[in-house]
Amino acid sequence: MFFHRIRNRMIAWFILFTALILGASGWMLYWSIRQNLEKELGSKLEAVAAAAAVLLSEEETLVLAQDAGPRFREYTRGKLERLREQTRVKRIFLFDWDLVILADSRDPGPLRKSDIGLKFYSLEIEALQKGKGAHSILFTGMDGEPAMTGFAPLYSGGSLVGGAAVESSVPFLEAVQAIRNRLIWIGIAGVLSAVLLGTLMAGSLTRPIRQLSMASRRISSGRYEPAIPVRGRDEIAGLASTMETMRRSIIARERELKTLVAGVAHEIRNPLGGMELFAGLLADEVRGNEEASGYVSRIRGEIGHIQAVVNRFMDFARPQKPVPQCCCPAACIAETAALLPLSRGKDRIDLVLPESGPRVWADPNHLKEILLNLMKNAAEAMKEGGRLSLEILERNRTVEIRIRDTGPGIPAENREQVFAPFFTTRNQGTGLGLSIARALAEANGGSLALLRSDPEGTEFALTLNACVPGAETPRGREGDLP
């Protein structure tokens, strides 16, 4: 579900891209710094080892190699210890080719013993035997801390007799760790910045798309206001401009349609009035003739049906302006319900009406017409009987009237078109009822929406502004209303 939205996918890809760039560049930077620092440390350790190798004269080195006494060894250890303190290294020691330690800065006791650890420096010792300095790579020692050792050849009497070894300094190792930790924190800060920038960037792109999506849904449901704003000159602005042109074209076509419908209704109404008049005269002429009177009665009924259709066309083409006032929706519901033929024998429709409720700011005649359309549609949907219930809910400064039925529901493919003009699934319907109802609701400052429709029934919600005592209304204060 998270990746179903374009905004979330953009943020995720931006974070992933940033993390990869920061990770790769950070690792390369860390590796490069570490390599340079290792090389620098290796050169330093070799230089210190070379200094340790020449710290003693060749004669002193020869004496040391021939198993000198404790006093001379202590003398040598003191020299190595002073050099270690000056150079801030960890350890300095001298050894021969048998890997026997001759002198050690940290061991004042007898030293004539082999150092097993030197066996791991085979490549470095080979370089020493050739008279060259060398250093190991940076590795993790037995104590779990990074370590490095530098070597220099040890001469006595012009011959190579062994080597001097210097172990790495702690300050450098701490510097390497500090650089790594700093790069990790830089990477974390970069990822967090990517989250923030990705969210802002994705929002700047998806926000206008979301607004256009909402506008398209509003237009598809028959609501053409307000206008679609066009901001900028990018592709999204071009799409918004195209949708705004489409919106204006739809409004223009609907205006033309209403003009055409009004003209047709007017042309029909004129002869229809004459037909109704002559049908009334004909009824007087055939009074007493039951068969002829029945025919005339049917003619007058069909004329009335045509007149009702024409009136609906006129309401659609030229809706009357509302005259709002504070009215009681519960009373309007009761008056409207009295006009519906709900009893059908065994196919009875049970009606549940609210007894009272808050007052609304609307034209009561418009409210009754809206309710009549909704309740009539619900009753016609429940051909085998059912339950029609209305509920009044107060929400903040609005009042919501819920109309529920237990009919079969509206097919899924028709739900988005229920408010479209002339859309109907009944053979004798005009398809204007819900369209007119929504237009009247919006004219009174409210809205009409389909909340749900499934095999268990359908539910509409009519929302209107509430009348709040003492608050300003479109017609003034409630006490000033007629």
C-alpha cells in the first residue's frame, strides 16, 4: 500500500539514490584517507625503526647480539624507552635473524627469547634481509585494537644481524576511528536530509497533481466550480490549463443544453396549455358517456404527465433562486413523506422519520423537492418492500440529513453518473431528479453526496448550513427572519 502512491515512491527512490551516492562516496573517501594515513604511518614507523637501529653503535649492537649482561640490556632498554616517548609509539624492540628479541622498550628483564609473533611478518623480514625498510598493513591485534608495525635493518660490523621493529601509535588509530565515525554521521545526516528534501520535492510535484485529480473528480460528478488554477509554465501547468479549458467547454455546452431544453419545454408548454383547455371542454361535452369520459380522463392524465416532465425540464434549465430561511427539516420530511404512496400490501415500505432536529438555513420548498426526489427514488428501488429511514445529524455548524433504503443498491458502473443530467435506468424516467436535487442543494449553500451503495441498500447525505441563534446568516440574524 505504501508504494501505491507516486509521492511515496518518489521519496523512496530519492532516499535510496542519495544513500547509495553517500555510501559509495563515503566509503571511497574513507578508503582513500585510510590508505594515505596508513602509508604515512608506515613511513613514520620505518623512520622511527631506522632511528632505533642506529641508536646503538655497531660495537654496542655486537655486544647485545652476543648475550650482554643485565646492566647493558637495561641501558639499551632505557635508550629505546626514551625514543619511544619522544616519538609516541607503542613499542620498540630489536631482534636477530633467529627472531630472538635482543632489547625491548617495555621489558626490563632477561630477553633472550623468541618472539612467535614475528613469524607473521615473513614478507617484512625478507625485505629486511635485503637491507630494506618495510611496514605491515593495518590489522586488528590480539587485544582487539588496530595495529601496525614498521621495520628497519640492524647492522653490526657492516653486516646485517637483525632488525628494529616499532609498533603503531595510539593517536593515529584514534584518528582513523574518528574519521570513520564522522563519515558515518555525515551519511546519516545526508540520508535524513534526503528524506526532508525528497518529501518537499515529491510534495511540490504531487500536490498540484492531487489538486487536478480532485478537480477532475469534481467535474465528473457534475460540479464545475471553482475554476482550476493554473500556476507556472511546466507540464503540470499545461495539464491544468487544458483541464480548465475543458471545464469551460463543459459549462458552455451545459448552458447551451439548458437553453435548448428551456426552448423545447417552452414550445411544448404552449400547445400543452391549449390541449389541457380543450380536454376540459371535451370532458364537459361527454359528461354522462362513461366510455368517452374514460378516454378523456386518460387524455388529461397523460397531459398532466407531460406537463410534469416539462416542468422538470424547466427546473433543470432555469432553476428558481432560493429564498432561504430558518426551517425545520423534520417538518419538511414529514410533509414530503405524506406525498409518497408507500403502502403496497405485502410489499409494504416501512418509513422511519426523525421526530425533531436542528433547524437549517435553506429554502423550505427546495428542501422538500430535494427530499421528494431522494425518497421517491428510494421507494421505487424497493419494489418488493423494505425500510426507508431518515436521520438528522448535527455536525459543528452544519446539519446532515441521511436517507437510507434497503433496496438492491446502485450498480457499481452507474454510481459515478447518478448526478449526471439525463442519466436514468428507468424506462419512464427523465434522469433529472438527482441532478436537480444536487443543484438545489448547492444553490442553498449545501451539498448532496452518495455515501454508499451495495446489495444491502443505498445511503445519501444532504448537508446544509445550520441556523445558529445569534450568528450572522446570509439573510441577517435569526431574529430578523420572516
